[in-house]
Amino acid sequence: MMEKLELQSADVTAKNVEAIAELFPQVITEGRDDDGNLVHRIDFEALRQELSDYTVDGAKEVYQIDWPGKLAAEFASNAPIAKTLRPVRSDSVEFDTTQNLFIEGDNLEALKLLQESYLGKVRLIYIDPPYNTGGDLVYRDDFATSKEEYLWNSTQVNDEGEKLRSNTEANGRFHSDWLSMIYPRLRLAKRFLAPDGVILVSIDDAEQASLRRLMDEVFGEQNFIAQLVWEKGRKNDAKFFSTGHEYILVYAKSKATLRERKTEWREEKPGAREVWDEYLRLRELHGNNDAAVEEALTAWYKALPKSSPAKKLSRTRHVDSNGPWRDDNISWPGGGGPKYDVIHPVTGLPCAVPEAGWRYGEEEMKRRIALDLIVFRDDHTQPPFRKSHLRPVEGEVDGVEDDVDDDGDDAGLAVQVRGSYFYKQSQVSVRHLRNLMGAQVFNNPKDHYELSRLFEYVLGGRSGTVMDFFAGSGSTAEAVFELCARTGLNCPVILVQLPEALEDNLKSATGAAKTTIQNAIKYLEKLDKPLTIAELTKIRIAKAGAKVAAESAPSDWKRDVGFRAFTIDTSNFADVTTTPDAADQDTLDLLTESVKQDRTGEDVLFEVLIDWGLNLSATIAVEQVAEHTVFSVESDALVACFDDEVDDELVRIVASRAPLRAVFRDSSFETDAARINAEQVFKQISPDTDLKVL
């Protein structure tokens, strides 16, 4: 009999039970679920015996972060939901060709719906969650404790509700609410990361300490990489210290995997590109006259303003056939290097040996001298120095070099390790977004250019999917577009944003924030759009994409600046369960029509893609086959027909195409015999097809 699709998000707890069954089959027993079906159950006493030396019982002291509501939040991350993603073509840009996704809805639900399709496939997650300002959270999940529940659970009030402690508001209620919000989302996020994936989380002082401990628990303390400090400007109205900075916590899915793959993150030195472009211009102007090029390059450096990043590279003013270079130390870093004679080519006498020893072994030194990478001084009384080219040449890279491409080729400009502190004034991103949108409609947008540089750094020059499930102002999307346009990388982006009502935010806003929200409301009213942050986000992404696409870009860039828009909704299938005594003939007739009347075949198709764990950016072709509407996903990776009636001719045509998967509506077959016959047709013509019904 044909298997039915489950049409709900993955039950992670059930999967964990099956994983335990693989490891410890002896602890598995049987029980019945709420519907009376036999299912696997775990005998905890038996499991405890298997792990007897590694369990914690009762109130033993252990190092962990805990708060009222944690267990409920953990449960929420595993519980399945019966919802779907409905495509919204009218809100999309280049729907049929783009690989990017924008999902409007609660991100906890979105992550559950996406997890099967993108499990272990995301190389970079960046999120900027709502900071804990002590007010009510927009993401009010069902498991969040009420104020009264929190105070009782944390023994701040007695059974009559009388206070047992003073200053209860400051004792952590707001921490608990915020942690209960972020915890299940981080647990789900981890499942998306590829083995070499990285997550970046922006946060301020209010929850930095709690978030650090929470991420240690979720991702493992051993996978912590860095805590970056982003300074955005001084606040002169501060009473004690100006706290104009934020943090970005960086964790790997597996730091061990990064080490195994010899991963090293480097970024191009700021200004290096400008210097190289000027060198090429001067070389075109002066030909092979190195002296003229060097003189002109030195004058160009002097004319640069002090604020120019290229000004800091002015030591790289010498020129040879390989481009600009600077003199560099030839001694062994830290001392203890080899000591041997290096003969001066003019005096014929040994050069002075650096106190720390030579940077290279004797044979390596001879090789570099032959490649003209070593420059001797006027005589032998001083050690020579080595050339450090702006664009390292073949053979220049050595195991100690720290300012060249990590792959050792001669294709890239000089690079450096990024520091954990950086400065970018916050008003730069405010002005950029105001110019892009034509009005100031977002508060505190992240700087897309700084994000773009950071993304490029941790991606290490490799393509990969980027995810942001607190999309907000859409800075992540523009950062990825800019990155891909600049480098030619292919980085599909997945964004999720809650349709947060601007009018609700306006009620508690004050000062400049209130003015910005009022601007946003007027902006959307003119466009006759819903008054939500998600609408603003979509507009910003579309405008940013158009701007990036209109500017110069590498010829190998795919120029994908569109997005498929989705909204989270109830399942496309009506609840057809009923009790025998409540069912009459009219009711039974209605129950046969399981697809809701307002849903389209494309709606149903995407629910099937979600249930089957297929990519939601897959190419989709709509065909007319034997007078039926047929969907072909990724050249017959999936073939689907959701028409009310399916005949034998269509079944045979679909089977003859030998798709990897095929799906029909159960009610499309006129009789049980017709459905059984269809199954037999596939067994005969295309036995490898995974055939299912809805």
C-alpha cells in the first residue's frame, strides 16, 4: 500500500529515541502513543545502568546555566508542528530563478519547517536577536512563563502571592524570559550548520554573559572561537562609561573539523586593492621603467588623505616586475633560528647574521636569493632583508609568513588575520539605509558593508548558504549580495522575519525611535502595504538587490538578488478526523476533499517539498500532461499531480519518466483498486521511484 506523507515538521524527540536505539538497543521497549499505535519507548533504568558512571542524580552540583522555563523551552525546540510555508509570488523577486528565501512568520516555526531541507547545509548563520531591554518580548512563545508563574517558581512569592524578596524585577525575570526565547532557536540553529559551519550572534552588555554561557551549552565550550567587539561611537551623555559597543559571539559547529581541514581565516589588507589598481595604472603609463613607477607611486602615497586605508601601506613603495614590495625582517621570529654564512654578492664576504638567526634554512635561503626575493645591502656589514610583495609571487610564501594568501598561490593581494576589535560609526549605516529607502524607517540597522567583510572572512573565500532568522532591517541580505557581487561567490541566503506590527511598537516607543516608527508607518501607507517590519524588510532587500545588480560585478557572479517569499500558515490539508457517531453521508463526502479550498497546487507542492526535505529554492516546471497539471521539481527529482482525478494514462506517463519521487492525492484515485493498480504500474515500469500519496 502506498505510504502517506506525514505533513508535519520533524519530531526531533522521536528521532533521538531512534538514535538511542541504534546505540543501546537493549534499553528500548514498546508502548502505545495517544492514538494507540505501538511505538518505541526508553527504559530509563536500563539506560541509567548503561551510563551508570556518567549520570547526574538529584540535586548534585553541576556546572550549567539554568532558569525558570528552561525545560519547557527545550521541549519546544523538539515538538513538531503541523504548519506549512505558502509561496507568495506577488511579494517575491525573480521567484522562478532565485535561490534566496524570505519567510514571514515566527522564526521558531520557520526553523522547524526548514530543518529537514537544510539539515547540515548552512555554512554561516548570523543573527541579531532583539536585545533584552527589560520590556515584553515580541517573540512570546507558548512556553514563556508569566510574571506570576516566574515569581512563584523562583520562590520570590509565597502561596498567597506575597513577596518574599525585595526588588524582584531585578532578580532575573527578564533574563528568564529572554533566555526562554533564544534557547530553542539556538538549539534548532545548530542542526542547520554544516560540519565546517559557523554561527555569529550580535548582543549587547545586558545579555552577553548569559548568552555566552548558553552558547557554551548548545554549541560546546570547545567550539568557542572569539568574542568580537564592535565599537560604534562614543555616548557623551553617559553617566559613567560610554557603552557604544556591541559584541559578536563566534562559535563553530565543530572547531575540530576546522582544524582537521587546516582552516585559516584571512582578509585582504584594507587599501591593498587601491594600491594595486594604482600600480597597474602607473605601469601602463610608464611601461617597464620601474624607477618611474616607484617614484610616481611614492608621490601617490603622499597625496592620500590620512583617513585612507591605503596610506597605511606606504612602506610598500618599491617596485619590481612583480609589483609593489616593501623590505621585511629576515630574522627568525622569537629567536633561535639557524646561523650560517650568506655571502655578499659584491664584497664576497659573509653578511652579518641577525641576532635571532636566519628566518630560513640554508637551502631555502639559496632558493630565495635565486628568485630575487632577497635584497643585499651595500656591503656585508648588515644582514640583507627580504621582499614582501603586495601581491605575493610564487615561491615567496613560507611556513612563517602571515601576510599572504593561505593557499599559497600568486593570485591574491596581501592578507592579514582579523582582530577581535573593530570600529565603524553607526550613523554610516543609518545614512546608507535612509538614502536607499528614501526615508529613515529602521532603528539601529546593522552596517551591511562591515557584515559583508565579516562574512567573507569566516567563509574563507568559499561559497555556501547563509541564514539569518532575525532578519530585521535586511542588512544580512544586502551584505550577502554585496559579498557575492564583489567576489563572485554563490551564497544563497535564507531570511526569516516576524510580521511585527509597527503600530504595536509605536505604543511603547519614545524619542527618535518613535519618530522612525511613525516614518515607517507613513512609508508603508503610501505603498498600500501591511504595516509590519516584514514588509519593510522585503522592500529593503528588493531595493538593495537592484542597487547591487546595477553596479559593476565579476562576470562569473550569478547576479541572484531575488528571493522567494513565503508566509507561515496552517497546513494545506483540512482536519478530516471525526468520530463515528458524528459522521453522516454528507459529512463523509466533505471529508474526501482534504485540501482546503483556498489553497493552490503550488501551495500543496511546497508542503510536499518540506515534508520530503527537499530544497525550497528548487527549480519547478509546470506541465500539461494527458490533460492534467503536473509539477516537475529539479528535472523529475519529484513529479507531482494534485488534480481531483487521476487516470491510468497519467500514471503510466509519469512512471515512464522514472522520477526519483512521485506523489498524488489519495482522493484522486476513484477506487481502492485504481490506487493499487497505480502502485503496481510503478513497480513494473519504475520500481526505484519513491511513490507516496497525500
